[in-house]
Amino acid sequence: MRAFVFPGQGAQTIGMGRELAEAYPAARDVFEQVDEALGEKLSDLIWDGDIETLTLTQNAQPALMAASMAAFRALEAEGFGIQEANYVAGHSLGEYSALCAAGALTLEDTARLLRLRGQAMQEAVPVGQGAMAAILGLDFDTVDRIARDAAGDDVVQAANDNDPAQVVISGHKEAVERAAAAAKEAGAKRALMLPVSAPFHSVLMQPAAAVMADALAGVEIQPPAVPLIANVRAEAVIEPGAIRRLLVEQVTGTVRWRESIANLAEAGVTEFWEIGAGKALSGMIKRITKDAAVRNIGVPGDIAALKG
């Protein structure tokens, strides 16, 4: 069995998807449709812009989705469509890419939703008040307890359960710094403050969740062609109403990636294709289920390798 998985923020690079767009008309069409949906040439930024501007949340989110969908459309052009997958999953914003690939959301709606999601998440907390940190070498339960103890009157919580030894915390800057220091004292190998401008996947994102609830209420969601493993539940979902609710919950909830991949492996998935920019998910997957076969689909050569 096979799962298609789609990356989240942090995977963005200048030039991502360009080779695919040059090699596959269907991939080029993705970037053109995203540009049209947003009313701007996001593709110019992706291919020829500066990384600081691309990394702005409102740009990175639709851009990474565009790169993923370009790779997916190139796969389709070579006969490797959604029928090749038993499940889809995506890390944070990648969940939208997964739903688009599975036919639950149109490409245009996905681009507009992610632009709005990025803007709303950035605006939910004033710059400088929030922070995130990656804790390496401690398990989720330990980091969750440390975060709760460090919170005091502030907010800090376990935001991303990425793999057995990587948990990201999120919240008020001072509380995140306290929790990071406590994690080091508890034996963490490293506690790294992340270069992000907002405390994603924490309750401080509630204003953004309200924005997304309104936006999603006005968008048609179809049942996906294959089940989605939802971030906040780490289990399969296919009913459009449930998908809508979980996308809202995801803004403030924990990304349960470790559990999602473990549950897929338990369900019989032995092969994972990471579709889009970067290879971060592949590394996490190998640390979660060491026997998994992992492929990266991000440039034409990756697709040529599939054809043997």
C-alpha cells in the first residue's frame, strides 16, 4: 500500500517547480492557475524572487502548494495519478495540497484559502510576541509536560509531533524560551528557536481559526478520492463536513505527524511518496517507521526514475 504525502512550511526554495513547469505543460498550468486565482504572478516570486519574501507566510503557503500540485500533475501526465495511492496526508498546509490532489478542493480554491490562511495566521499575533522552537531528543509526552509546566500565565504548547525525537513547541516568546531551556535541562540534545514570525498551531492562532471557519464555510469540499489522514486526529477522514471542521481545528491544534505515519504503517502502508519541495517529511517518516520505502517527487528526474 502507498501514501502520497505533501510538505509544509520550511521546504520552500527559490526555483522550486521550475524544471517541472518546463518539462510538463500540466505542471506549468498549475502555476498559471494559481497566479490567476491570486491575481498576481506568484510564479515570478517562486522562480526569480528573494527567499525572504517567499518565506513570508502568506506567500510560502500557496507557493508550496503550487509546487506540490505541479509535481502531482506531472505524475498524472505519466500515468501515476491518485489511483496509485491508498491514502493522502500533508504536514500542516500540506493537508490542503493533499486534499487538492485527491479532488476534494479545486486548485483555485486551495490557492485562495492558503493565501488567506497565511495572512490570518501572521496577523493573529503581533510580530515579536510569538515564537516556536524545535526540541530534539525528547519524546512528545515529555515535551508536552515541560511546555505545560513552563507556561505560567502565558501560552506554550506542543505544536508539531514530528517524529520520535523531534517536537516543536509554540506560544508566547518568553514562555517558549522558558520551555526550551527546561527541555535542555531535561536532557534534550538541542532546543532550537525557529525562524518563524508567528506561533503556529497554538491557541494564540484562534483569530486565524475564526477567519478560516468563515472562509471554509463558503467553499465546496468534495469527498476525496482516497482517505485523508487528518493532522489533528491522525486518522482517516473522507466526509466533507468532517474535513471542513478539522481544517479549522488544525490552525490551533497539534500536527500529529508521528502518529499519522505510524497509523498508516499499521494500516499496511509500506511506501510513501513525498510530492513537492524538499525532503523533510521523508526523513521524519524513516525515523517513525524504519522499514518504509520513501520516494521524493520534486523534479523531472524523480518521475523518470519511476518509469524505470
